[in-house]
Amino acid sequence: MDHPDRRINGLLHFFLAAFLAFSTLFNGGLFAQTPGGGAQAEDFYSKDKQVLAKGEQLFENNCSACHNFLQKGIGPNLGQVTAQATPAWLTRFIRNAPEVIQSGDARATALFEEYRQYMPPFTGLSDPDLKAILSWIHSNQTRPPAANAENFGDALADPVPSKIARSGMRLVLEEVTTAPASAQKVPLARINKMQVLPGKKERVFLSDLRGKLYEMVGNNLREYLDMNTIQPGFIHAPGLATGFGSYAFHPEFYKNGLFYTTHTERAGPAPADFGYADSIRVTLQWVLTEWKVKKPSAAAFAGTPREMLRINMVSGIHGVQEITFNPLAGRGSPDYGLLYVGVGDGGASENGYYFICNDNTRPWSSVLRIDPMGRNSKNGRYGIPAANPFAQDSNPGVLGEVFCRGFRNPNRISWTPDGKMLITDIGHHNAEEVNLGEAGADYGWPGREGTFVINYRGTMDHVYALPDKERGFTYPVAQYDHDEGNAISGGFVYNGTKIPALRGKYVFGDVVNGRVFAVESSELVTGRQAPVQELEIEVGGKRATFQELSGSKKTDLRFGTGSGNELYLYTKADGKIYRVAGFSPDKVN
């Protein structure tokens, strides 16, 4: 299944485990040990229209965010799996993936080593449900995507050969609290974005993708709002960053009461402001809403909504996961009061619709910058700032909203204390990126991943060296490959006062394995790569890892800032929230 959001819950978590095996099974030849089964297998897979319709719905709700029938990413291409393995093997693996892995099964072991994720058993699927899903998958078997005629050279087996070095330093963490569980299974709480609302009294907020926004009062979380009750069309399934995507307070919130949110709804409740050809499926819609809050200082939310824009998505992944204002822009700054909106590709590229996110005539794969107070957009609900890089373009097809483009999933945007805009981009199958946000820049997706070429018209499993004569793309200022992790978790440059030794370091990590990294903010310069170092962590006086602390191989690590610009780390797997209390030389204990 595909990351980012890589937010695997319930059936999604289960299916990733089950189907991760499929990729190596046919790509590496291991399926030869378990052939498809011929006529016996054909008898298993139903052709009944009602069964297939049920299977399609189950697949769309629970699997499509991570799998398709064309490409291998974090999750494998399912386009040939039923021709390569028997229904009995597939059923056995799905029923209890850890048991199959622990039995020494060659295929399962190989995939566990490749993806480094240990999936729990899942027994919630009924036999008819499982048969329906597998029948739907079987009905969609395809040939592998053909490479185009362009010569990319040899695929890079190890895109970033140098390994992330240990810094010799340790973050000392203190456990603050545990977020209320919003599910019975991992991830227990899909806590996502922590933000400070400045004012006479700073207020700290933390959202859960399943719909709730909390205010942190002392060390406790108090519910502020619930999207499930204020947005009737709200959905948070199938996970992987769907749900309550992001929120932002207007810089003058205490005066004007304006508050902004993004959330997901099922396809079709209202016409989209940004859509595509009817022949391409719409899995869900992302909605940007402005709220007029009645009493900004109140402990509980009450407000009136105004929809600003609605956008269709090919799949459930890579949506509108970030909206934010530039916190450094004061009154009189041209950036003051302008809202940045990070829009992913919606899985368009790996589903074969790369043209949806390949230029600045469409909003996908872009960071937009809009003026909530203006009304000169096509739908008349927001403004396009005249200072935007394409606002004055003579081509009527170009979107003036676009600030910069070329991202697969611009999932976190922050600013350094000296004014640099940082955009983290979750990669496909090879590279994770930290980018400097620059007006008008093109960061290359779907033709580039990290500092590499990717064949977006063919098989996207591999990357290739850049050509000698390169187009005008802008490349990451820091990156790592999938030897080190699977999905970047964007962080912040520490600018607090309690830990002077940490000041100036951009602290971030990996969503899946929970490793914590750092780069010097001063070394984030366009045109070169800043060295990434790993930070050890300490909790309760002992060295630890987030996999150990959360009890999960997939930690779902996130970063936030609290009062006084202090740094917080938290994991969706168990909902635990930690505050950085110290930074010191690492000592083995």
C-alpha cells in the first residue's frame, strides 16, 4: 500500500501485510513455487456481478489507497497476483501474515525484509468478503506497464549509497499524555498536526484525522471540535491521511474569527471546482472550508462554514494534507494573510493518469497560495494574489493559484526562523525529500523523485541517474532513500529557549520506522544536499526507539511545536505524546 499517508488502520493494515508479498512474488520469481492453480483457481474466483460489485466496494474502501493494478510503490502492483499464487496461499497469508512469515515462508520472509513492516493478524474479514475482494482483484489482472522508448540507462540499485550517520547526540523526551483513542486497533489515535495559536495567551491545538481537534490545556487534551458533527459529509476511511487533513487559524483570528479546515467526503456530493475527464474515476473529494467562529476565545468551537474549494481525487492517497499561513509574515508583508494549500497528486501517477499532475494548468502536485479575503478565483470564493508567480501568465490555462509544483505529496510546510520555507514530500518507492519552497519552482514529479529520474510513463519501481543536460527542475536540499525509511515525517527547526544546543537544527523523521533525523538549518541551501544525521532518543533515562515505545513496527511518527516553540513528538500507533526536554551527547546505557 502507498504511504502517506501510509496511515494503515484495520483492514488497510492487514491488506498491506497480505499484499506486500505479491510484488516480490512475481517480480522476483518466487511465485514459481506457488503457481496460480489453473482451472481450480478459476473456479474459486466468482464472476457474479453482485459479488464483484461487493469486492470492488471493499477494495475501494480498504485497499485502493495503497494498491493499484499498474505500479509497485510502498505496496505492490496487484496486476498479476492471481496468476502467480493459488487462492489457498493468498487466503492463508491474508488470514495471518505474521504466522506465515514466522513459518519461514520464502515469499513472506523476502517481503518482510524488503518492507520492514510486521503486520498483525486480521480475522475480521468473512470468507465471502475475502472471496469477493480476491474475485475483484482477479477480474482486474493486467499486463505489466510497458516502458516507453526513452533510454533511462541502468536503474539505480541504491539511489543514495551513503548511509545516515549517527550524530552522537540524543533527544531526551518526557512523556506528556496519551491522546484519546479514536479506534480499537492500531493506529489508536491518528494524531496529526500540532499548532500554536499565538495571542496574549498561547493556545496549543492537536488534530486527529478521524475528526477531532483538541486543545492542549496543561498536559491534558480537551475537545475543541468534531468534524463528524459539523460536516455531515465527513469521512475518514480508508485512512492513509484521509479525514480531517489540516487546519489553520487566520493571523487575525482573535479579531475576525476566521478558521480554515480541510476534510474528505465521498465522491459526488457536490460538483468539484477542480476535476478531470469523466472516464477517470473519482474516489473521494477534498474540501477546503472557511469558518466564521462566533467567539474566538471560547473553549469550545461554534462557527458557520463557507466552502472555498472542492477537488476530486483519483484515489484516497496524497490529498490536501496541509494548509498553513506563513507565521513570520507580519502586517505589511506581501505574504501576510495568504493561505498555503498543499495538494498531492491523489495517486494519479501510479494509477496511469500522470497527465493530471504534470504541469501548472492543474492544481494537483502543487502548493497553492490563495487570499481568503479575495474573490477573483474562477469560482469566486477566494482570491489569487497578484504576486503569485503565474498570476500574470499570458496562458489562460495556467492556474494563478499555483505557488510552486512538482510534488507527489507535500504533506508538511514550515518555516525556518530566518525565513526559509520548507516543504517535505513523501516519495514513491525510492526517495524522501526536504525542499526549499521557492515561488514558481518545479520540483519534478512525476518525472523526478528526489535527485533522480523516474519513468512515469512505464514501470515506476526504479529511479535513474539525471541526464547530462537537465531541464529546469529544483531539487531537494536533503533526502534519504528507502534503505533508511519509507515515508518522511516533516518537522521543525527548533527555536525554543529551553535547549540552546538544539537551536537551528531541523528535526524530522520517518513515519514508518520512527527514526529521528536532523540537519542544520544553515546548510539547507538550494543546489546542494545537506547531510542528514540520526538522533538517538531517551525516555525515562533509557535509550529507546519509537518502535519499542509504541509496540508497533509502523510507528506513524509525527512532529509538532507547542508553547514557547518547544518541540513535540508523537506516534499514532499508541497515541502517546512526548515533549523534548533535553539534548545531550549520546551515552550507551
